[in-house]
Amino acid sequence: MAGSGPDWQGLLKWSLSHSDGTSSARKISDEDRKWFMEAMHEQTLDVIRRMKEISTVMNMPPDVLRAQGVTDEDLEGLQVLQYLLHENPNDSTIVAELGFVRLLTGLIGNSNADIRQAALHSLLEMAHSGKLFEENGEDSAALKQALGLQIEKVHSMESDELVALKEERLLLDTLWQVCSNEPSLLRERGLVVLAEDNESPPDVAGRIFEPALRAWAAPRPQEASQSEVVAQNPPLLLGAAPHSTADS
């Protein structure tokens, strides 16, 4: 059954036969019970087990991860964690108990922008549920310190780098306000929302095709009118030539 997937039609018929009153109640056999449990298990996500797997990977030293062939891309489990927290805020309690606040805090300064944003998103989801600092007061100080360091780093970036970190700037400012109840340095310096954030992307195609378009649209020299052509070139007269006097 594991290879072919659950038989939902058969499951429905089996369920109705035991609940709609059309047939007399009978004792469920061990085989039917096993079949039903397998069908339900295949469609159930063990949230706690999945979070523990993610936690195990995130706790491994980088050299151990590389030795096992694990790369930054394998930390996409962060996106799974973010999704779970967004879909079910009650999972924040489990996340906090497993020590994820400290793990996510350590990823705020990661060199990979996607990992930083995923960690910030997960922390923000926990903050919205009120479970961010319930388990350990030390986590609050550690998170505030990590946010401050990353805010300083972003503040010192060039303008083109800042534009590329639009979402991260917003996340850093929001989390800082949650932790400190005050605006962040990015907000004080006007770096949370930049004028460039709303600009359209550069028109690369326009620059490539503009010379050809200009040449095509340029005014062309006017062609001579038909009357001018006739005036310059008199029409040839057809017919017999007039007889000369010598011939008469």
C-alpha cells in the first residue's frame, strides 16, 4: 500500500459502512484496523518529529555538515519551520521548548541572505504568538544583541546593497521594536523604506533597442510629387512625326 498511496474511495466506503446505520455494527478486524491506521498515517505530518530533525541539522557544526554532504541549501528546513508557524501559531510553544529561539538567533548574522530572512520570519511568527521569550529570559538579550549587530551591518552598507535587502530591513526593524519597544537605527536613519524600493526596474531592453527605434522613427526626406516629376521630364509624344516642307 505504501507504494500506491491510500485508497480514499475504499476508505470512504469502509467508514460509511460503520457509521451510517445502514448495516449492523460489527467488530473491526485487526486487518481492517491496520489498513485504516496505515491510510491515516501516510497523510499525517508529525510536526514534532519534523522540528526535531530540523533542530538536529541546525545544531551540527559546519565541518560535520560539510563532511556529511549537507550544504546551505539543505537548511531549507527553515522555510518548513516558517510555514508551520504561520499555519499553526500553537506550534510556537513546541518550537520554543526545542530551543529554536537560540538557534534562529544565531542565524541572523548568516552570510546567506535567504537563511537570514527565513530565521527572521520564524522569529517574527513566534513573536506574534507571544511565545518568543517565555522559556528563557537570556534568549531575549541574545536576540537583541544579534539584531543590533545585524542592524549596524545593514546600516553601513552601500545604497545598492540596501535596495537588495528590502524585506530584511523591514524584518529587522519590526523585531527590534518587539524586543526594545523603540524604533531601530534603520528607522531613525530613514533606511527601513527607501525611495528606490518603489522604483521600476531599469529598462535594459529599452536601452538596447532605442537606437534602432530612433532610426526607424526619424523623419525621411520627402519624395518629389508627381507634378514635379512630369515638369522635369516632359512626356513623350506618340504618333507620326510631322512632314517637312522638303518632302512636299
